[in-house]
Amino acid sequence: MTKVLELEGITKRFGALTANEDVTLSLHQGEILALLGENGAGKTTLMNILFGHYAADAGSVRVFGQELPPATPRAAIAAGVGMVHQHFTLAGNLTVLDNLMLGSEPLTRLRSARIAARRKLLQIADRFGLPVDPDARVGRLSVGERQRVEILKALHRDARILILDEPTAVLARPEAQRLFETLRDMTREGLSLIFISHKLHEVMSASDRVAVLRGGRMVAERATAETSPAELAELMVGRRVERPVREAHRTGGPVLVAERVSVGPQGARALDELSFTVQAGEILGIVGVSGNGQAALGALLSGLMQPSAGRLTLAGENVAALGPRGMIRAGAARIPEDRHVEGVVGELGLWENAVLERLRTPTFSRMGFVRRAACKAHAAEIVARFDIRGATPETRTRLLSGGNMQKLILGRVLSSNPRFVLANQPTRGLDEGAIAAVHAELLAARTAGAAILLISEELEEAVALSDRIQAIVKGRLSEPIGADEADPQRLGLMMAGVWEAQAHAS
Amino acid sequence: MRLERRAHAPLHLVLLAPLAAICAALLLAAGLIAAAGVNPLGAYGEMLRGALGSRLSITEMLTRATPLIFTGLAAAVAFRAKLWNIGGEGQFFAGALITAWIGHTLAAPGWLGVPVLLLAGMAAGALLLAGPAYLRLRFGVDEVVTTLLLNFIVVLFVGLMIEGPLRDPLAFGWPQSVPVDSSFRLPDLIPRTRLHVGLLIGVAAAGLVWLVLARTVFGAETRAAGLNARAAAFAGISLPRTLMGVALLSGALAGLAGSVEVLGVTAGVTTTMSPGFGYAGIVVAMLAALHPAGVVAAAIFVATVFVGADAMSRATGVPSFIADVIVALCLLTMIVALLFTTYRVRR
């Protein structure tokens, strides 16, 4: 097989931090290479060097045998390298066609080459199986469709090597599967692909070969067929990581009870007559395809949304209209879906975020003044107990890694021994080591007697942690099933809403 | 070339930014001075001499800095919470008007009357900003528009009052309000100058504002809400209450500026008593990077430009409007300088 791309001895430092050290990597014609590593392992930096966003301190990049000049994205594009960023670089107010042409047109030309560009776009879309409406406004497209536009943008510039940075981070699982099928088809058309990931299952199912980065170094290369998830996990983290296992124990009485709770006006309900019970010492898993009401359920139980009908009680107390502060006071611990948007104030110090929910309690303030020493002591305790690495109470919160930030949020909500825990996508975007830590904390809270509601789109996670599972489909909940009855097929049917058909039939 | 976010804004850069901004603004204004046919260095020399050259000029400059401290604090408090209060000028006049009005009719000893009048001025400014804040919370009306337009309404209302019910009959037709009772005048800080104890009140206010912002629950909640409103709301902080609290504090500070100016300097209200103290307060706040201590220093700088420009104009013939140009340029250059404190340029 011919090598289409060779990185040799790449080293890149940012100040004291070494992002890449002597990395050598090659890509063959027509293969899918997975670049695996934890957050901060240097995957994205390496790809940015390849694409010319950064100049390497040492090393060379060769594409189809030609050495690329450093730090020149134009040269990389001209050589046939295309990059699909994790955060899309599309203009939402322009059409698909406009986005494709943006930046590739010479300014000096008077007439736009729209007709030719449109023809080329449709031809590419057809050839690679990426159907798209050239005149659709990008802002109106779904996330999956936008990603397709990003890929088309690269192909439109005649990319023969495509780099995808965490392409599934924003996709629900069926969309992700579809994406990988498309990528496979594209290799048959002669493309070569690198995708960056930290998810083992997709690396195993979608790649031909895996390169593992750890701490900026290339630690291993394997043919996917000859490795296992366990081996990859160990290579990636550098030690054996095992997710903690849920052990059976007796559950207590009902803590959080929802009876026919609806959110939103009749006819356009985000949640439709939900009934569920979470018992003390139990994890109730809510699974479902993204966008089926998980966000509304999270907002309802966080206190951000009020039910339009039905009863919601926490330890017997009506908590339907309490608001966030009231929910906290009633003993609810809430782990939000998006830690950057709702979880922390990035520009504040770690200690301020650690006490943000409980600033007005006598422990942390007196007569309107913040008791800074008490707050910082509490934050230091959280840092130690929840193993937030490399941080002090004074650390600026946005500098924390995703895993450490999530540990901070866990510390904030779990250190007060809550009665009820809402864990909304608690491990989204985290690497293996952090996932294990989050699971361990949730299980510890379960052992301590908390009633936990886990909303997750990761089936393995839901099955591993939950005592009982319910599926959410279009704002409605299925009947609960026990974790022992939850095989993938049954869950798949539940998530497709099949229980409803049965209910109607009987 | 690309901008890369810094992990921390280093302290020396934060301190350097306003100085660099001021230098850049002076450099740009030098072009205009040269275009007017005057040697910029000489002109700036006259400016410095005019503002800082004698004991009298220094006291005059500090007198001018006093209201700027209050309006600068008002803008800094609001901007930190992302409440864009452009209405400092209107709140200044609201405070001044109510102070003159009550101060003319009130029968009370000075020790009681002065605090009452200062509080009345604060209340007037606070109420004037509470309206736009309510409209933003209830209907999402952009407060930049409402606060800015209110400035003109308030100044015209002041004009109406001093032509009508508050007209001073002893002013020989000058559009000027009745003066406050002389027992309510703020004592001079230095005899036979215009400098009054309002300056001390201003410095104390800066200290208090710092204390509130940096040490109280209200300050912490305001900061959180200003930096990430959704995370603050998720953590149980009431955004409407926080924003309204900020509006009342900011409006009160700008109203206090007008109140102190009346009690300390003008005794009555005129529509020309402010050379744009409210608007200049925005520049003061920006140059101070929204920090209360910086506000005092920035107010002194802007006052130096204002007072010095008059002297420069007399000596060289360059129009004193150059002061407005320099202050406005400072706002623009400071925004650029702030960019460089948060980002670094990389190749």
C-alpha cells in the first residue's frame, strides 16, 4: 500500500507544555486511521500541525511524497488535505453553496463561479453519498447535516486526505453510525481518513488501524482487528482502568415521585404525563435518543422549568414550583448536561464555583459578606476528596480539564449528602479515567442512600449503573424494566418507542 | 497571525494596558493638534501646566475629577454585570435636580440635611435606571437605547424646571435654578478653592463599591451572573434580582454625582453644569478596567485632560474640544489594549 501521508519526528511545545514529542505517523491509501488518546494527549495539536494551523518546532510533514511548508493551511489544502473541525466553521446565515465557496474564490474575480460550483457540489454529493440541498440555509440544518456540509466543504476543495476531529462528539449514536458507514464508502472512492476520538467502541468498529497518543507521545500502533478495547484503554490511559461495578443492595422508600407530570402547553408538550419513582439507594436510568425530551426533564428536575400539570414531590414535599434555589434547599443535587454552559462560571476561581449554590447559607456567608476562608477551606476539601488534579481553590475554573471540572461539580453537589441526585449526561466528553471516577462517585452516593436519576445517551453506562431503566421517547416514558432484563435488543425497541405500540395493541 | 487566549491576564499587562491606551490616544490626537498648526509637544506641555502646574490648578482638576469618580463607579458597577448603562448623564442631572429642589425648600440643620439630600439624589438616579432595567427584564428592551435616550429627556426636563417652577428670580434671567440653602453646602477641603469634601466622599464610595463587589454575597452573585448568566441561574441565583440590584446601585452612584456637584460646587442646577460627566464616566470605567480603585486614578486623568485642554486652548488657540477627542480616543484605544491583555498574538 502506498503511503499518502507521513509525519516524521513532530515536536511542538507551548511554553513549558510539550504537546507533541517526536511523533511519527503515516497514513496509507484508502484506510481509516483512528487517532486515539485522552483529552490533552496532543491529538488535536498534531492534526493542527498537519493542516498548517501551527508550525512544529521540529519534524516534517509529507503529503503524497511532497514536503509541506510549515504553518501554511493553503499549502495543505492545495496538497489535498481537508479538515473537519470539532466545532464547525460554517456561517449560519449563508446557504450550503455559499459556505462551500467562501474563501475558495479569488477576490479579484468579478463573476462568481456559482453555476460550476453547484454542479461540482451535486456531483460530489452523489459520488460520496452525502445528499444535501445546496440552497438550504446552514443555520436551519441539524447538527448531523452541518457536519455533512463540513465534509463536503473539504471534498469540494479536492481533498484526498480527510481529518475529522472528534466527529461524533456532537452526534447521537444512530447519526454516528451513519457517519461511519459514509466514511467507509468514501475510502472506496479513494479517500484516506484520519479520525480523532477518545471513544473506544467507535474506534473498534470504524477504523482499520489505531494510533494511540499519550502525553504527547505515540505509544502504540495496532491493526484494529488485532487489538481489544481493554488493551486500547490501557494504552491510552497508561494503566489499567476499570469502571466500577454496581453491587446489589437493598433500596429504601420512594424519594422523588413524579405523577403524570407534563411540561409545556397542551399539544406542544416537551414532557407528556411522565410518571416515575426514584427510591433511596437506587439509580434510575433514563435512556433515549438525543432530543426526545431529556433536556426538558433535566430542566424540570433542576428547577429551571415548572410542570404545567401533574405532581412532583421530593421526600413528600411538593417541589413543582420551587426554582433552582428551592430544589437545592429541598436536598437535590443537580449535575447539569453541559458543564461549561450551566455547570461553572469559567472566569471565576474554583472556590467560588465550589460554593456558588450555597453562598447564602450561614456556613459560607455572614450578614451578606462572603466567609472567604470557610469557602476556600471547603473548596480545598473538595479538591482533595474528589481528586481534582493540579488545582488549588484559586485556580481559574476554565483552565480545568473536562474531567476535573466534572469532579468539581460532583464535589459541589455531593459533599452535602443530598437526598436526590440528578445526573444529566454526567460523562459526556470525558475520557476513560474520568468516566470511571464519575461512576465511582455516583455509586458511592447510591450506597450512601441517595436517590439518583441518571439521564444518559450512552447505553453501556446506563446499563452498568442503573438498577432500573426507563426509555424516553418524544417526551413520554416507558414502563421501567430491571437492569437484569435490559439486553441491547429490548432497550433498542424501548428507545424506538415500541412499548407504546404494545400498549395500544393490548 | 492568530489570537490565542491567555491562561491568565498577567498583572503587569493589566496595569500597562491603560497607560498604553492613553499614550496611543495622545499620539493620535497629536496628529490633530499638528493639523491645527501647533507643535503637539508644546500643546501637551501647556495642558499639563494648566492642570497640574499650580496649587490652584490641581485643586481645580480634583474638583473636576470628583463627579467623574461617581459616574465612573456607576458605569463600572453596571458594566461588570453586563448592564449597559449609558444613562449616567441623565442620572447625574436627576440627582442634581432633586437635590436643588429639596435643598431649596428643606428646613433642617446641616448635619441632617446633607445626608438627606445626598440620599435623595441617589434615589433619583436609582429610580431613573430602574425603569430601563425593568423594561429589559420584562420585555427584553435594549437598555443601551432606553438609557441613552432618557439622558436627553432628563436634560430637557431640567431645562423646563429651571425656566418654570425652580427658576431663580435673582439670576437676572440666567437659566439657573434656585440655590440650595447655604447650610447644606459641602465644606471646602482647602480654603479659598472650589475643592470640597465631595472628593473624600468619592474616594470612600470607591472603597465601599470595591467592598461590595469583592466581598459580599451580592457582589459574588453579580460577578457570576455577569460572566455566565446561565450557570448562575442554574446555581439558584435570581438573575432579575441581581440585575435590578446592580441597576439601583449604578443609578444611585450617578445620581450621587449630581447631588455632590450641586452641594459642593454649583448650589443650583443649570443645563450646562455637566461637560458630559455621565458619558466621560464610561471612559473612566473602561480605562479603570472596571476596577473601583482604578476608577479614582482614571477620573484624575480624564479631569486633567478636561482642565488642561482649557488652558492649552487659551495658550495655543487649539480648540478645547480636543479634550473630548482625546477622551473618546482613549475609549477606543483601551478596548484594543484590553484585547491584548486577554489574548496573545501568535504567528
